[in-house]
Amino acid sequence: MIQNILLAIRSLIARPLRTLLTTFGIVLGVAVILSINITNRSTLAAITRLFSESSGRTNLVVTNADLTLGGFDEGILYRISSVAGVDAAVPLIQSQTLLADDSQRNEFNVSFFGIVPGGLLVYGIDPAKDTLVRDYKLEAGTFLTEDPNEFHIVLVREFAEENNLQLGKSVTIRTPAGSARLKIIGLISREGPGQLNNGAFGVVPLDTAQKIFERPNELDQVDILAAEENRSPQELDALKASLQDRIGVQYSVIFPATQGKRVSQMVSGYQTGLNIFSIIAIFAGAFLIYNAFSMTVIERTREIGMLRTLGMTRWQVMKQILLEAVTLSIAGSAIGIGLGILLARGLIRVTEVFLAQDVSDVAIPASALISSAGIGMIVTLLATIIPAWQAGRISPLEALRIRGNSDDTIAIQRGLRIGTAFMLGSLIVIFLLPIPEPFGSRVNNMAVLGMMFGGALLIPASVGLWERLTRASVRRMYGREGQLGSRNIERSRWRTALTVAALMIGVAMILSIRAVTIAFDRDIRSWIDVYIGGDLFVFSSIPMRNDLQAKLAAVPGVDAVTPIRYLDIKRVKPDGETEPLALTAVDPASYSQVTSFAFTDSVGDPADFLAQLAGGDTIFVSSVLAEKYGLKQGDTLTLKTRRGERKFKIAAIVVDYYNRGMVVQGSWRDLKRYFQVNDASAYLVQVESDADETAVQQQIDKLYGKRRNLTIQSNQTLKSSALNLIGQTSSLFDVLAFIAMIVASLGVVNTMTMNVLERTRELGMLRSLGMTRWQMTKMILAEALLIGVIGGGLGLLFGLFQSRVVISTVNSTAGYDLTYIIPTQGIIVSLVIALFVSQLAAILPAARAARLRIIEAIQFE
Amino acid sequence: MPILEAKALRKIFKLGEHTVHALAGVDFAIEKGEFVALMGRSGSGKSTLLHLIGGLDRPTDGEVTLAGMQLSLLDDDKVTLVRRRNIGFIFQFFNLLPTLSTEENVALPLTIDGKDLNAYQEQITTLLRHVGLEERRRHKPDQLSGGEQQRVAIARALVTQPSIVLADEPTGNLDSKNSTAIMELLRRSCDELQQTIIVVTHDPRAAAYADRAVFLRDGLIAKELRFKKSMKVDERLSTILKTMENIPEQS
């Protein structure tokens, strides 16, 4: 056995370049799997830890049933305390604010969830009770005294240092009334609750917070510490039920961990994206390994034939090849683990940007190491099985035979038949079989994959056709020797097919991604035009007072102002379950002066729809919702309100992608009446047609910007930042396409090297007939060019198809209404990349061919 | 004036610690229209001599002059051009391009030279008739027998009307019937087309078609036989066999 392993190692060392390529395949797979595993774990751990540490020893949490409805009356505290089993009820009010210092005013973090305001998170707490559930690690000064009225604040030390705030001095923060001065009496470390809001966090006495944020007697949350004997899971369940019973349905009693779970659910989409990376990396790695080992077997045909004549059995030959694979996979996995850990650090930083939340690395679990290394080895073995089997099938006669071309006519015929069957089957599924959702789009996607697979099988039979189609241009580019090269493509047809397929997938991916991005871009642009109506968008990270509307309207140059309120609500499904939705409340009268809704599938007069909305008990629903639940104009939708469940009549269907389209629009009147909310999230401002928009913007900023802590953005800026976010998301997918192209180019390197090796003697003959090195280079480049052309051409064909199906899938499953636009730019870019990659990748093999020593080549077998 | 002249040719190979004197100082010349057989056991240096004459390798010492050109003074591209236009090669394993038809394989040197093939159609047809493959001009190599493939290779070597044709064991991969046919074809090429030919062979039967047989041993010319035009092949063969008996084993 040791002998065999040594033999395997020696044969690996004998082919350093190939061994390197194979190792790269393994390293790629293992590193990506491990790093994604670590990143996902770290992200989840960070989120869970954040929530568990910031809620500390809390056993249960009471919040408003509709979280964003904001606070509830603190009177509830006594009711909670009186429930048997409750040891302590800890009140909390929280507010997002800013330092009065101008520098922070317009800072916003762009995150995966949208735009989140930067600034300072302030908890108003009862110092005596809060320390029962949360651990604040005091680093300097003192903690809050028990006097709830002191204008004191305790900040996280790092935040204080970053903003040049000193212990014992004052800090001024923004409040609805303007500003408030608080004395910094203590600094805490960035641990436990100190991690909240990335450390931009402070605590003030409860009463002070209620006062400065103008929320008298209000609380956002009550943390409950259960009595010692009530802390078992069953007891807590019972306590939760009895509490809920006692305080009523307008409150939610939850376990603190479930807060983290909500965020985890949001993160899961991002994680799915990363997991797709893993799968692609595995495929790419397997492709490289397969390719490199096939090459090794071809190169060693004679050697293996010789070993067979010496009495080696088929199984022994296979075993030897597989042993090489195992040896390599061990080395590759080790390197992959090292690289994976490094890669994870980078990926975690990227995740932090997406989540706008610090994610510290977790200890790497042994299971992750083992599983990624295990996957690496299994994939290597699987990818080597076919080449090993082929090696086993080499006849002892090969040792004596001159190498000719194997006859693969039968395989090509079979490929043609199976490929055609796949293509036809897929086309029938896509065009003729109406399969209902939710299966239809999945089946269609599978059909597109089947079509690509079928297309790949057709390549061997169709290379001759491609060669004839491109003959003239290849000749123009690379002369007659180029034509000799491009005709060579008809020789190792399956190898060519594999490489072409890799290129094809890369090109198709680029195209689909482009097409979807363009469609989304255009759609969102047109929606934003409506959604962010008017010319200016005025908002603040702290609540705005209602007198602002009149004040804004009075600014010279302002034509009209309308308020908008975004609210998280719940819809009651027919089965009694609830589902979160977003409500956009508008004031129909002023809204129509500033902007308009984009009505779709609605019969009637838009003015009438608005009149109905103003009349109350009426909503508009988004096309996404309408599609999802089959809602029509005139139907009703039940929403959970502060006054219980209410039925709302659907006056019209509108295009709106806010909250992924899970949104309804209601009137300001209903907002007050049913949700008891009266403040605006933002104001849309219409500037008079002859007024200078920038001047008006500056005027508003001058008058109220600092005083009311407002951010005034032109719609152009807002649109571009929203589109930027879309761009960022699609760039994640561009990376996928990029990886696919790299792997494809390595495939081209491999295939062309194999071709050069296999035809060494023939190349030597051509050189002896008087072919110059440069002619030989051109010949090889021409062959690769043809691979690029076929890969690019087929990729284009399938890519256009795939992108159509993807868009119709998005439309039918997510209820979007995307229009397909042919991605002209994507077509050009992907074709150029395919051709460029094919040429770049062929340079090395071409140089190798040109450098051949003629005598060795003609004696080479 | 000989068409090819080799003077004091030496070729030393280093094999690990050993140095092998493949050629130890060979003087050799061939006149236009002459047909020469290079003979010798394996390791005698006959293939090395062919490689040096053909510009496939460079001598350690000495000079090869082909059609008035000193090969050692030329760089790789120039030597390549000399090979392309002045030398025709025939190999043991035929070495045809599997993707090309008979006709296209024959025209390959012209293709490499960027010639307009239309201008050569007649010449190619004549050559195909010469090698007896006019009927199989559209066939691919895998549709031809070994003997036929070698005839294509001969036509390919003749198509540029080179100064010299070099054949390395042209019958080494053929049965005796096909071998005879190939050697007769080379003989005819010499007689009818005045083609200068050097054949490397260890087969005395093949050598019997030449005008002159040169025997190499230990990298040196051990013996030369010149045959009169009138001599029959069988007579030549017996002379060759007799000579071979008199040349001692290699040291």
C-alpha cells in the first residue's frame, strides 16, 4: 500500500502543472464551502448573540402586538408584575436619535434590508430594575443613579471616543423638540447591550427619555424576569400563556430569542445566495478535477498499456488513479481549509456591509472542517471515477499501438439522439404544458437546465457545422493555418463539448443576470418615479411633528406637500392566521397634487379610486399581493387594527414594490382611525414648475434642516441610491458569472493542452514540413477561437431563453410585472468575454506547441 | 556541385553522465537526382544524420550545405523555410492529418506556404496519378490502407518539388508487398522526376532500390556501395547482404 502511495505521489510530481490545476479544483471547492459555512454560522451567531446578550437574562418580553405602532402605556407594568410567577417587570423605551453635531446628520447606512439611519440608539431604562436583566460593563465613571429624572447618559466608550465625547462633559442629542443636553456620567464596554446598533448606544433614565422624546408614560417593551421556580421551559410556556391572557391581544408576549429569529429569517435570503456559491464552486471544482485527470489518463495511455501487459488488472489500474486522487484530495483539502478560513474573514466583512451589523468571527467548529474536507474528498473521488474507469479500460495493446483517434461515432450519434430528446422535451414543457404554480416555474427552470444539457450533448454532432459557418472569418483572422486548426475541432469532440459547455454556461449566466438586472432596473425606475413622487423627499430619523406639512408648504417655491406614513401591519387570512404586510398611508387630496399611483388591472377612473380611498374603509393593494392571493377590485381584505379585525374594500390594484410588494395603501384618515398613528414618515414636496429645485431644497434645509433635524433629498439622489442598492445585489451575482467564466477558461487551457499533447507527433510533422512557430501558434489559437465561438453562440442562444424563463418565473411567483428587454449590452459583453477568454486561455498551450522540439515530437508517442 | 553536402559532422548527446557520440565526424555528399540509402543497425547514427541533413537538429560540429545554403548560419524561422521549400519528409508512421482529405494532405506544404491551391491543381492531380491515388483524392486517411497512406505521404513530400526528399524508415510500418510498392514508387520518382532521395532503412530489400548504399557504424561511415544503373534489384540486394556480413558488430 505504502508502495502504491509513493508511486501515486511520484506520478503526481511528474506532472506539476496538471497536479496544480487539480489541486486548484479541490482547494476552490473546499475553501468556498468552508468559508461560506463559517460566514453563515458567524452571521447567525452574531445575530443570536446580539439579541440574547442585549436581552440578557430576560425570560419573556412584552411588546406591542404591532411592533412599529410604537409604545404602549406604562400602566401595563403593574398588571404584568401582578401575574404570578413574574419576579420582575423591567420597562424600556427606545429611540433612535443623532448627536446634535452636524457631521452626523445626513449619514445613512445602506444595508441589505434597505436604508437604515445611522446615529445613536438610546434606551430609556429604570436603572434599579434593568441591571436585573442586562449586564452593563462599566469601564469609567458611574452608572445611572436611581433618580429617574436626572439628565444623565451612559455611552459605549468606543462611540464616545470616536465622537470626542468626554466623561463628565455634556452631549447634545436631537429630539423632536430640537435638542437635549445630557451629562455623560459613565462609559460602558461594547459587550452585551453595548453591542446594540454597532456600539452607537447609550442609556438614560426612563423618565428623562420619555420627557425628551415627548412620549410621556409610554414604553416600548417590558422585559420579564421569571421567578426562580418558573424558569423551566414548561413553566415559561405556562407563564407566557397566562401573561398573554392577562394583558390581552394588543400585546405580544414572546421569548427573547424569537426577536433574533425574525432577523435570522431576513438573513436567510442572503445565506441562500451564498449557498448557491457553494454549489457552483463544487461543480466548478469537479469539472477541473475531471478535466485534469482525463488529461493525465490520455497522456499515460501508453504507460498504462505497458502496465497492463505486465499483468496489472483493470481494477489495479483504477485503484492507482483513484489513489492519486485521494492523495491529492488530502493535500488539496488541507490547503482549502487554510484558504477557506482566510476567505471567511473577507466574506464576513462583506456580510457586515450587507447587514450593516458587526459580525465577529466565531470559533470554527470541527464539524465544519470535517464536512468541507469530506465534501472535497468525495467530490474529487466522484470526479475521478470516469477517468479512472477509462484508464482501466485501456487495452494492453495500447502499449504497442501508435496513437490514433478513437472512434466515437456511436457516442456522437447517441449524444445527438439524447440531446435532441432533451431539447424537444424541454421546449414542450416550456411552451405546451401549462403546469400550475407553485410547480410551474420550478419545472420551467428545470426545463431550461435540461435544454442546456441537451444542447451540450448536441455539440459533438454539430461542431462540423460550426466550423463551416465560421470558416471564412477564422481564415481572415488566422490565415490558412488557422483553418487547419479550426478543423481540428472535429477530432476530440467530447472534450471540446465539455469545454464549450462550460463556456456556454458562463455566457448564459452573464446574459440572464444582465437581463434580469435590466428588467428590474427599468421596472423599479418606473415604480420609483411614482413611489417617490414629487421633487423632494423630506424625512428624519426622529419623529417629525405634524405642523411640518404647513411649514413646508409655506416655503417659497413649494407647490404642494403631502405626508406619507409607512407602517407594519398584519393581514388576517381566511384561516385566522396573520401575515405581516406594510401599509402606506397617504392623504389622497394632497397626494394627487404631488404624485399619482400607477394603477394596473383596475377598471374605472383614477380620480374615483382616490375619492373612494379618501372615503375610508378602503385600500389599494399591490399587484404582487393581488397576484399572490387572487385579489380583485371590489374584493375585501381583512386587516388587524387597533380596533380589532376590520374588512377593507379594495378600490384598485397598484404597482408598488415597497416591502417586496407585500403592501397595501390606505388613507390618512384610516391610519388615524384604525391604527392611531398620526405622524408622517416622510413628506413629498412638489416644487413649482418655474422654481429652482436646488434652491428650494437649500431653503428648506436652511429653515428647518438643522432645527427639525431633517434630511432633504432630491428624488434624483434617492433614485440613484435605491438603484445603487439593486446594483450591489446584482454584482453579487456577477461574481458568480465571473467564477463560471474563470472555470471555463481553465477548461479551455486544459482542453487545448490535452490536444497539443495528443497531437505532439503531428505537430512535429507540421514543423518538419516547414510550419513556423508563429503559424503553429495561430493554428492553436484558431482552434480555441472556434471553441469560444461555439460556447459564446450557444450560451447566447440558451442565455436569451433562460433569461426569458427566469423573468416569467419572477413574474408568476413573486407577482412582479417585469418586461423582458433584450440585454444588448450583455450580449456584446458576454460574446466578447467568451472570445477573449478562449484566446487568453489558449496562449499557454499554443506556446507549448510552438516550443516543441521537432525530433522529440516526431518520435513522441 | 552536390545538391547536399555534409562536412565533418559530429553530434554529441549527453545522457546523464554519459556522452554519446551519435556522429563522430561524417563527410557526405549527394548529387542532384541521386537515390541514396543510409543503412546501419540501431544506434549507428543513421537517423541522427538524417535529422541534421533535414535541419531538424543542429550538429555539435561540422556543416550541412543544402542547395548552396549553410544551415548552421540560419535561425529557426529561416531553417523552417528551407525545410518548407527545399526538403520533403516521409515518416515511418505516415503522419497524415486525419481531418484532411488525400488531396488536402498532399497540398499541406503548399497550404503552409500560403500558396493559392488553384494554381497547383494540375500538379496535384499529376502527383496523385504518379502515386496511383487519383481515384481516392477525396478520401480521409482513416479510409485508406497503410500502403495508400504512405503513398499520400510521398506525394506530399514531392509536391513542392524539393531539392531533396528524406525518408525515415518509409517501409518500417508496412508488409512486404506494400514495402515493395513504396520503394518502386520512390525509385520511379527518382527516375521520372529526377528527384534526389535519401532513405534511412535497416531493411536491405529497401536499400536495394537505391543507386548508392552508405553503411554507418558507431557514428562513422563504414562502407559505401555504388550500383551501376544496369544492376537488377536482386543483384544489388545480394551485394548489400554480402557487405553487411563483412561489417563487424558495433563496439
